[in-house]
Amino acid sequence: MARRREVQNLYYIAPVENLPSILREGILSHAEVQRRGIPYTPIYDESIVKSRQQRTTPDGKSLWEFANLYFQPRNAMLYRVVNERKAKGIAILAVRPQILQIASFISIGNAASPLSVIMPKDEGLKALQEKEIWDLLQREWWAQEDGSKRIMMSECLVPDRVPPDFIHTIYVADREDAKKVQQLLGPLAERIPVVPEPPMFFRPRQQWKVTGTLFLVDGDMFFSQMQTLTVSVNTVGVMGKGMASRAKYQFPDVYVRYQEVCRQKILVMGRPYLYKREASLEQELAEGPLPEANEARWFLLFPTKRHWRERSDINGIEEGLRWIQEHYKTEGIRSLAVPALGCGLGGLEWREVGPLMCRYLADLDIPVAIYLPQEKKVPQEFLTPDFLLGPNYER
């Protein structure tokens, strides 16, 4: 029997300083904020706000007359806000699904976009729960090419106001922000939990320091702030599963270049290929222009096996690590994110690969983040500097 697709929560993104007003007055439409003369801190780009004022719902009202809630908060709009404010001072408010009883419309995609269809609530919910749309809403990432960037910003439009009683949880990026919110809200914080949830804000779940420049990270590497991201690949041009598959669909140009270097026999075991793409990853992932987009993001295609059917080759991985050690400066790599090479689908174990990677990457004089395997949890004893580098290593 197919699992029923039900909306568990809806979400609203707000600056922390707006929370006292929101918990007293509710989540207000832009027009209602103006009518009541309530001071607030804006977080959205002015051009985006204006486009929402100009777009209308099927009953002829401006989007400004509606409070908008997201079905998936971890989307391109949040990514923009996170990058502008460095993930500090942002809250995501979880709203009970009963709010749908007073909602008027559902937008399949960002309501401000002319490509998004705004439907009456019942019709919109039915469309939202179709498998293709529902599956996109559950994703951890998005891309411009397949429409997922827009679809993941699908909205519930509530006329005028979401009453504060519908808000049941406040999520923030870390414990420091949680403490600030609790202090800001005072007695109001007693009735609503404030929960640190780093992955919701594109931050690692946890990070361990190995040396002054080398870190272990439990999180999503494709949202790393490092200049160069490493993708484990084979040398026959097939990105089948795991992180390689993610790269194939999220960054199609990387896949095209990967196939080119495989055809030309440029990519071989022991010799990674550095694709110096010119686009800013932050600019691609954010909704709307970022005023201070980071530098272009590069991709290091790192062969861990010759054929996709084979088990990862630990000797070939060591040769590739040696290549990084010898060439990172001349290639212009200024910071590096690397997955646990050959682990997971590659069949190798962290207790074998981790020390090998750390031995070659610990002495690089640039920041290096090794992202831990996601397939299974690594025991704590295999994450210590003594295990990874030996007790005599000078840190």
C-alpha cells in the first residue's frame, strides 16, 4: 500500500528580532504589517518583495495580502538569507498543518514566479501531493534545470494573518542563537520550544578539529563554503549512485566535463582532474541575486576506481592524495572539501581510509574538510587525532 502523502508542518522564515512581534500578532501579510504600522526587519531582496506586490491570486488580490508559508523550508530562499546573514539571527517557525483550514490558495512553486500556478487550496493540495511534485519537496537539494529550485519554494497563502497559536516550534542554526532567542522572548519562550537544527540551515551536524587546518565534518558537502569540492568518480564516465549521481543532476556542466576528460583519457587513477568552473555556487543556489556572492566554485574529480562495478582501489586513492599534496598550490586550490574517498558505495572502511587521507591532507597549509561517510555512523574512537595521525604527530 502506498504511503499517504500528508503535510506535517508549514514553515515561515523570519529574522530573530521580529519574533516578539510575530508571537504577539501572528505571521502577518506585508499589507497587514503596513496597515498596523508594525516595525520589522526585512530579510528579502527589495526586487523580490516588489514582484510579489505585482502578482495576483485567482481572486485578483495582490500576494501582499497573504501571509506565505513554505512546505519545504530548506529551499533557495532560505539559502539566500543564510548566505546574506551568515546563518546568524535567522529563525524558521514551524506552523501546525491545521492552518490549511483557513488558507485560500496553494502556489506550486515560488508564488512570485510567473511559471508557478496559484490554485484554490483544495485543488492546489491535490496537485502538490502528486508523486513528482511531492518527491521534489522532500529533496535535500535543488537545481535550476529541472525546475526543482522553484518547486521546492511552493507556498501556502493565508489571507492577512496566521494566528500565533498555530506556531509550535522555533528552529535556529545553533545553540548560541537558541540562547539569544530565549532571552529575547522572555516569558513567551516558555510556551514554545526553541530548537537548534544546523542541517536545516545548510550547516554541518557536527565538526571535529584534527589539526589547525584539517577538520572532520558530518554534513552535506555540496553546501560547503570551501573553494574546491571533491567528487569521487570512476574513469569510465559513469556517475551512477551516491555523491557522483548528486553532482550529475545538480551540476550538469560538471558531468559534461567529467565525460569529456574520461573520453580523452585525461582522468586516470592517481591523477585527479580539477575543473575550474567560473560560476559562483552560492549565486546558482540562491533565489535572486546575492549582493556579495562568493568566488567561483571548483570541482576536483577524484578517481577511486576504474570501473563503476569495481570496489574502490585503496592504492589508487593514495596516489590521488599524493597528487593533491604535490599540486594543490600550483593549481590554485585555496580550500578543499573531500568526501571519505572510497567509503560507502566504494566498499572501503573509514578506519582504513580515514588515517590515509589525514596523513596526506594534514600538512596542507590551506583549510581542508573531510566529510564523513553518510551510509553508517563512524565510531567515535575512529575520529580522534591520535587514531587518524598517530600520537606522535605534531599539531
